[in-house]
Amino acid sequence: MNQEIIDIPYSQLKPYSILVTGATGFIGSRLISKLSSSGFTVKGMSRKKLEDIPNVKYVQADVFDVEQLEEAMSGTEVVYYLLHSMEGDKGHWREFASRERIQAQNFLKAATKANVKRIIYLGGLVNDSLELSPHMQSRKDVGEILASGNIPVTQLRASLIIGSQGGSYAMLRYLVERLRIMVTPSWVKSLAQPIAVDDVIEYLVGCMTHPQTSGKIYEIGGPDIMTYEELMRVYSAYLNKNLFVIQIPFLTTRLSSYWVDLITPVKASLARPLIDSLVHDTIVHENSITDIIPLRLKSVRESIDIATKEMRDSPPVINRREEKTGFKINQKLLLGSLIAMSIIGTTYYWLDDRPDVYSTVWLAAGTMWYIGIISGIIFVKSKTRLGFIISGILSWITLAFWSFDNFYVIFDTSIIASHPNDVITIRNFIGIFVTVIAIISSHNTFHKVIDYQYKGKPI
């Protein structure tokens, strides 16, 4: 008798009886769009106040307020739990696991009071036999907390999700697009089973429309199993680029997250849990969901192609503030000033008559300086924060050096070496002017790129 009831396909008997949390997020916004276009009426929950649209009613609630949650869930039967606390500043990131536990406990309490019939939760693909990273352990704990009550919970555990505006895709895209030579830690050899975001959405909807999934845990992944290095190479081949990978075993996840933060628009607070999830293999060992919800799963290359075209055709909307000088102008000024600095620097070896410039220390310092200049030009051209940092630091050092070289003009004494001749003195003043331009433009570009770049948004 019960089995017959369970196997009856779901039909929405009351309007707005489906609630999707994280309504403006990567997964939540897509799920709401899919459900509403399929004829369901949906409530979307967000911390922001949003205007209703056809078939979608938005409710405002803070997950840390049980009363607000209970009110938001009033009249709902099926609730999608798509919340996390990964983003934010360093302080928030350090306590994200405790925040996620509190969120899940509050959510379960409110759902129980509101007489919710089902919870569908999207978590991460974990290997229970291994010591999990803090991020993956938290994802697992949230599922267990939600399932600890009397409400049946369907848990979907996904591997790496590829889709425009997703953190994983943004990290992949920018690393490959901006770096031809990749210095990587050992986790790039871990296996993953990337899945297209559209396929994840199909599984989420399918779990609701197939009530026999209630109370079960399912692993989901795409048709391809590959390492993260292979994933980067697939994307590199998609762009018709060559990619050289150098592996450094001692590069930790924390250092990796800072590197990603400097190279891509993905903040370290989000990059670190994403990288943590790649430390261990995340592949599907039990795929019974394919018998219940049969899909033609998209390959990695298909997923990348869809995400890239979607990002190109529908980039995220960003409120840009008015400014006197734009990013591109400052970027060109910075590139021009770096090139000018490198040319000015060469004059030490054909206009300077001091023997000091050929000493071992000067030659070594000059070599390092030129390496810095070249690195700065490469990374600035790629629009990375690392490039603006390198350029800013190098410009300040150069400004100090050329100023000290002309120290004798005012104080009649030399600090760096003997007095330069008149030509080099004039050259130093010209160089000081150029480095000031470089300092100002590097400062401007660094802050503008933080303000405007957002998960794949080009400048």
C-alpha cells in the first residue's frame, strides 16, 4: 500500500507549495527558472527583498532567524536546501562550518514546525572512508543534520559542477585563459567526475517528481572521469591553447587559494573550500539514480562549451560606478610605463660611466628587476591582481632606487654608488616621473579589477 503511494508521481496540489532557498544563487536561480517554466508555482527564499515574477513568489528570510524561516515555509510541502556559508571575509570563512551547522539546525526546526513533507539537499560527493576536508565534512554534516528529524530528506552528492557563474567554472576558466605555464600542487592529480549544471538541475527536479527518491542518498556525476589537470587540458584544448603544467607537491590548499585569488576573480574565501573539495577523488561509486531519472549526461567538453557561450551571451549584470578614468585606460598606462621603465633601465649599461653598474650585485639585482618587469607585463596584460601587485611593488622599489641615485643633487652625497653623470641624473628624473605614473595606474587597476570582475565577467 505504502509503496503504491510512494510511486505516484508528484503533482502540485497547492500553489506555491515548493520552496527554493538560495534563490539568487548559482543553482537556486536556475532551479527556480526550470520549475516555473515547467508549470510549477514556486516560492524563492532570499535575504534580499525581490520582486515577484510569473509563477514565482519571493520571500525574504534570514536563515539564522527561525521565526522568519517558519513563516517563509508556511504552506510548503517540498523544500530545496541550497544554502552554504563559504563566501565572506576571512573571519566568516574560518567559522563557516559552525555557521552551516546552525543554518541546518534552524532550517530543520522551522521545517518541522511548518509541516514540510520533503527536503531535497544538494551536497558534495564525499568518500566516507577518508578524512575529509573541512568544507566536505561540513557538507556531509549538513546532510546528516537535515536527515536527523522526521522529514524525509533526499540528498544529492555532486562532483565538480560546471556552469557559467559557478565558482568552479570561473576558477577553471581564468586559470587556463591567463596562464600558459601552470604551477600546480598535487591535488591536480585527484580524480573528479564533472557534471553540467543543467544536468544537476534535471536531477533536482527529478527527485521531486519521483517520490521514490524520498529519504535516499544519491551520487551524481557526468560521463567523464578525469583529474583536474586533465580538466584544465580539456579547457585549454577547447581554447586551442597549449598548457604546460609544473607540479609542486608542497603547495598547500591555502597557498593555492591565495594564488587563485590573485590570478582569478574568485576570492580566496571561496577558492579554498573549492580546492579543498579537490584534494580527494570525487567520483560516483553508486549510480542508481540513473535508473530512476535517466538522462543523457553532457560531456565535459559540452559542459564547457555551454557555460562559455552562456557567459559570453549573458554576462552577469554589475552596477558600475562612475569614474574619471576607466580600467582599460589605466591598464594601458601601466603597460606603457612598465615598458618605458625597462627601456630606461637599459641606459645604465650604455650611458652610465660608473664601473659599479657592472658589479655582481648590480647585475644580479638588474636581472631580478627585469624578471619582475616581464612578469608584471604578462600578468597585467592578463588582467590579474597579481600583475597589479607586482607592478606596484616594483614601481615603488624603482622609485626609491632612482631617487636615491639622485640623492647627491640635494644633499651632495651618494647613497647607492658614486655620483652619476649629468645624463644619468636627468634620466633618473625622467624615470621617477614614469614610476609615479606606474604606481598610480597599478593602484587604480588593482582596485578597479576587484570592483568589477565577478566570476567570469570580462573587463
